[in-house]
Amino acid sequence: MIASPELYTPRTRIRLADEVDAVALLRYRADNRVHLAPWEPLRDASYYTLDHCVRTIAEGREAAAQGRGYPLLVLDPDGETILATFTFANVVRGVFQACHLGYGVAAEAQGQGLMQEALRAGLDWAFGELDLHRVMANHMPRNERSARLLARLGFEREGYAKRYLRINGVWEDHVLTARTRADD
Ligand SMILES: CC(C)(COP(=O)(O)OP(=O)(O)OC[C@H]1O[C@@H](n2cnc3c(N)ncnc32)[C@H](O)[C@@H]1OP(=O)(O)O)[C@@H](O)C(=O)NCCC(=O)NCCS
């Protein structure tokens, strides 16, 4: 069975994407192309097609079924519009019980506390139902919004990695942060 959260916050609804979400995902990608590009891997034209969205959703469900990762949609309360996305990726069990967290909010929904609201619910689920001990999130030094968000969520700086991720075509330094569960 897929561990699949159905989370509700005052302004959002959070769940794994389903095939029927492909059109909404394509709209989210297209509408936020310029907004997200500086913070993501280089995307070629195929990324902005329905086929690619269908494939992404299928791969995401497969990852969740295998317990490897959980790419989640943050929808409006009606479940129609994608406001944001976040992913618990690279889940490692054994003595580590950890994952990486990636996220982004729609340009129109930025600056309203929505990402924070959704991630609080997501992190409760990750530390609770998923039983993780550590969630790691990394940001480029110049991504001040991301740094503020992580600090508000209780992530602490653990290091600085040079040329860490290839973002928008360039190997970028990253600040490494993490939050660990205190009660396990
Ligand atoms: C990083 C990112 C998710 C942050 O989004 P955000 O909307 O600033 O984050 P939050 O949900 O925490 O919102 C906080 C902002 O909303 C404001 N806000 C307004 N209403 C609010 C409310 N009801 N509750 C809380 N905050 C509220 C806060 O004052 C804060 O603004 P400030 O930081 O200028 O003071 C967003 O900038 C983004 O998607 N960037 C592109 C992708 C990206 O960088 N991803 C991460 C790569 S590491």
C-alpha cells in the first residue's frame, strides 16, 4: 500500500498527485516557469508538455509505493489549483531514517505564509507517520526567502557545500540545513 498523506490545513489540501492532476500540473509548470527557473535544474521544452507531467506523476507514485520519495501537491481547499509543491526525496532507512526536502510555491501564492503552512503539516507527517528522524533541506546562499522559511520551520544550519547542485545549468554552492526529531 502507498503511504500517501491526505493532509488539510486552513488554506490548503495536500496529497500525492494522481493521473487526473496532469493538466493542473502542466498549468502550474507553465505559469511559474520564469518564477521557478532560477532555483531549479535546467528544463528542456518537453518538461512543459502534458506527456511529461503524466510521466512525472507516474514516477512519483512509483517512488511513494517503494517508500523512496513523496512528491506532494499543495492544492487550494477545493482541490483544483496547485498552489505549491514539495517533495520528501531520497528516503534512506536503517540507521539514518532521513530524507531531503525540496519545495516551491506559485508566484501568485508567494509571501502569504502558504508554503510554511503546508510544510508544517508535511513535516508533522514525515516525522510522525513516515517515522523519519531527520529532514535535510539545502538552499543557495542568495535564496533569502528559502533561508527565512527554513529558519521559521526550525531547520538549523549544518554546513556549506561548494558546487553542490546544478541549478539552472550552474553548479551552485549551497547552505546545508536540517531538522531532526527531538523525541525519538
Ligand atoms: C522559497 C519559497 C517557497 C518561500 O515562499 P514564501 O511565500 O516566502 O514562504 P512562506 O510561506 O514562509 O511565507 C512567508 C512570507 O509570507 C508573509 N506572510 C503573509 N501572510 C502570512 C501568514 N498568514 N502567515 C505567515 N506568513 C505570512 C510573511 O511575512 C513572509 O514574508 P517575508 O519573508 O517577506 O517576511 C518561495 O520563495 C519559492 O517558491 N521560491 C522559488 C522556488 C525555491 O526557491 N525553492 C526552494 C529552493 S531551496
